[in-house]
Amino acid sequence: MERGLGTDRRIQFVLVCWLIGCTVAFGEHPTTGVPNELWPPLGIGFIALTLVWDGHSRPGRTAATTTTLMATSFWLVGIALAHPALEAAVVAVLNTAACWVMVVVYALVKDSPGWAPRGARSLAAIAGAAVVASTFLTLLGGFPGQSIGDAEVLTLWWVIRGTVFAFIGGATFLIFFFGDRELWRSFPRTSRVGLGLLVPTSFACMYVVFLGVDLPLSWFLLIPAVWAGVMLTPYGAAVHALMQSLAAGVLALTAADKFTYEGVLPSSLIVDLLLTASTFITLQLALLRDERERALAAERALSRDADAQSRLLGQVFDSMTDGMMLFTAGELVRHNPAARSLLGRPLPSRPPEGWAAYLGLRALDGQPLVDLDLPGSAGRRRHTSTVMIDHDVDRRLLEIGSWPISETDIMCLITDVTNQRHRLAELSRFAGIVSHDLRTPLTSLHGWLELANEAAADGEDVGPLLERAVSSSRRMDRVIGGWINYTVVREGELSPERVPLAELATDLLPEPVDVATGGEGCLGPRIEVDAPHAVQADRDLVQQLLANLVGNAVKFARPGDPAHLEITSREDDEAGWIRIEVADRGLGLPAGQEELIFEEFHRAPEHAHGVEGTGLGLSLCRTIVARHGGSISAFTNAHGGATFTMALPAAR
């Protein structure tokens, strides 16, 4: 992404440094056959180009403008410092071109995104790019006094001098401008004592190096280099390396510089190479520490994410209503509370008698199971089966499925399908009831209509036949109405209001009782009402409740006797509730059926023969009472009939 020259202060700062570097380069006049002690333009220009070019797209107008400014300003500085115009122009153009050579080579070789160095390869890429650019510059005569194609010792010296300044300046300022300073601020703070000792030690080591030029003391530069690398952030290490190099440059321009240019590799250049090596070591150690901190930060983030995910999965695992059990090499290593609840016993890692015997698992036909029959056993690692478990309190049907996670780990999922199987059985019974209760009136309707058709053809009176057909149609309407009422009562919205019980009960007296669940109307039922209380309930549902109970009494009245009912109310033992009782003197309740009669589609075998119905009437009564927060039960009374007792909220 390209930046404008006036919008980035870093570019402005570097261009100012470029002018200073050009001044230093052209301002020094070394002895013939000796390179300049300082040549900063190559490193500074390299940094300037990284600020105006992203390294992979085509350079734009800003990069071109910056290049022109660099070359022009270099040439003008050379002329201002009394260099021949042509020589100054050649040096300016070649140095600017060498900056592009260095930045392009580095962009091609570096192994990290962005310009900031990340490790040894990035630093080596900067060093390699500096060598290529310095060689290019030297061979083309880009230094004062150099000619194109010179191949003498001075050429080698210029390559080394140019590489040193390009590498040190380029590596340190790349860290300054492109390093992750936000991350480095999160590093542990550098010890003030250590920093206070590092600064004088660095200057002392530098002084020792320049003190004894005839002694092998140059390695003293490595002491502060290693120290700074292991103690400072990359930013701090870059500052240290740059300050050390500047100190050496300043000393090189003073009388303290006693290094000579004798031999192929003179001592003056050896010190430069040691400065380069110390810079490389300092930055590499700091970047290694940086990578270590990055890795630790990433590990901590992954650990936090893993812990959060583990807690979430643990909460999901523990809150599931289905049981889950994890086995490793045949041993139970984890289970959720639902598994313990469904299986009804504590769950050890491996019961000695085997899981089937320990849990009392049986097949659906009641036969005991063995472990080889269970999902997850040998040959059944991925398997699902339904078993029966019976622990004193209740009998459950459990569907157990197993899924292999690895060679040794198996996950088992346990689902209670008792209600599901019960519901399926109810639906099967309901299908039979529908088939019977609809088929019978439908067959009758069809038969009476056929007879009416034949009678009409013969000119006979069809009125009685049509009346019978209408009666069959009404029977079908009552059956279908019962199913619709059942759905409405279960799913409809309640509208509570003050409901006087006596008023509703009295409404049942004038007309023959029309049974909401499909029972036949019956003349002359005797109903005694003593219900002075009012309840807070849905009027229509309470009327449905009483009508169903009255209709049930009519259906199951003793043969030859009209139904005799008593509807009474009183305050319940629990404050705020009204106890309602509907008692009849009919056939009563079959023994052991007191709870089953409220089940959906249930019809007592002893009383179902010859009695029309869907088995939904009393189930509707229980649903109505339950939706108001109450309860309903039944028992056989002293007259041999049935008494239904229920509680509804008292009117406010």
C-alpha cells in the first residue's frame, strides 16, 4: 500500500537522514586507496524505499517521487561539497539504484510477511541483500574514486564497508519502523539494574577494542552484544546495536582510531565485520526471545481457548438429559449425571460381575443380558439396541448406542425411550379405536343410505331409513368432535375468570346430557348439586370438565337404572383451592385401574364392550385440571360407583 510523502512522518524523517548521510559520505576525503570510514546512504535509502513500497505490488508514483528526490538531493549535496558534477551524478544515481537492488533482493528472499525481520533467515536476507547491493555499487563505480570494473583490494574494502553500514542501518531501522511494538510492550520489563550495567559495559568494551589495536581484544564487542540480546526486546536490542555502531563510527573519525589498512583484510575492516557480527547476534537473540514470547502467547491463547471449550463441553456433557459414558480400554472414565440417573445405580470404572449383571439389564422379552449383548462390546463397537432395566421403583426402556472414538475409546449414549414406546403403544391403540369407532357408524351410514335408495326406487317411505343414517352421521360427528376437543384443550390458551360451580352444574340439567367425548345422550339422569363455591378458571374448560364427568357417569350407569350423580364442592385443606367431587352410583372402577383410566386412549376392558368412546374423555379431564395447576383422582365409593375428586384454584 503506497503512502504519500507528506502523510508519514517516518518518510520525512528518513529523507532528512538521507541528506545527512549524503553529506557525511561526500564530506569525508580519505587518503587515496582507502575507503571512506562512513558510508550511510545505502542503508538509509533502503529504509526509505521500504516505507513507500510494499514489496510485492508494482511501485507507484510515491516510490518514483521518492527515488527522484533521493538521487537529486545526493547529486546536489555532492556539488555543494565541491565534487565534480559528473562524478556526483554517477555516485547519486548508482547509490539510489543500489538501494532498489537491496530492497528488491530482500523482498524476494525474506521468509516473513511485512518488512520486519522475524529471525535468522530474515537477518541473513538483509545481510545478503546488503552484499549484493554493495557489490553492484562497487563494480559499477558508485563510490568516489572508483571506476567501473575495478578488481583490486580497494574494491573488496568498499564492498565490506558498504555492506556493514547497509546491514546495520537496514536491520535496526526495519525493527524500529515495522516491529510489533505492542507485543514487545507486553514483555516483562527489563531490569533497571541490568540496563544500568549494560550501557557502561558496552562503552567500556568498545573502548578496550580501540585501546589495543595490536592485541586480540576485538572479541570484547561480543560481550555486550550477547548480554543485550538476551535481556532486551528486539526494539531495545536494535537501539543498542545502532548506538554501538554509531559510537564506533564516531571513534573512527577521531584520533582514537589506530586501526590500519594493511593487508587484504585490514584490522579496520575486521572491526567493522565484528560490529556486523555483534549486531547480528544481538538482534538474533532478541528475535529468538521474541519468537519464544510469541509462541508462549499463542500457547496461552490456545490453552485459554481449550479451557473455555473444555468447560463449555463439560457443561453440555453434564446438562444433557441423555446419559453419556466414555470408556477407555473397557473402563469407564467419565459419565454425566443423566447416565447415573437413568441407570439407577452408582457407576464404577468396571464392575466385577460385568455391566449387564450389575445394572440388571434385560432384553425386551425379559431375558437377562450378558456384556457381549451390549453395544460397545467386541463385534458391536458401533451398535444400537434397546434394553429393559427394572430397579424396584419403575421399569424403563433404554436405547443404548455406542460409537468408537479411537481404537481404545468408545462413547455410549443412553436415551430413555419408555415414554416414546408408551406413546407408540397408545397411538396403536388409538388407531384401533379410530378404525372401530369410525368404521361402525360409517358402515351403518352406508348401509342405511343403500336401503333408502332401494326403498325410494320401490316407492316406499324412506324417512325412518334416513333418520337412522342421520343417527350414524351424528355418531361420527361426536367421535371426531372428541378428538378436536382433546387437541384444543391441550394446546389452547387459558382465559381464567370467576366461575360459579353451581351455575355450570345447573346448566347440565335441562337437556339430556350430550357427552363431549362421544357418548350417547340419555334421558332422565338424576343430578344433585351442592356446589356453592366459585373457582378462578377458564369457563369453557370447566364446563367441558363437568360435562365429561357427567357423560362418563351416564355411559357407565347400571343397566336399567338412570344415572344418579352428586356434584359437590368445599374448601380444600390447602388454602386458596376448592375441592370438587362428582360421585355416581354406576358400575364403579375396575380394580387397579384408578390411575390408568386417566391415560390417553385407555378403555377398561371390563367396561369397554358395547360402550362407544375414544378413551379421551377422562384424559381430557386430567389435562384441564392440570393446566389450572390442580390434580384429579378417582376411587370406588360406598355405593359401588365412581367418585372423581379434583382441586381448582378458588375465585379471587
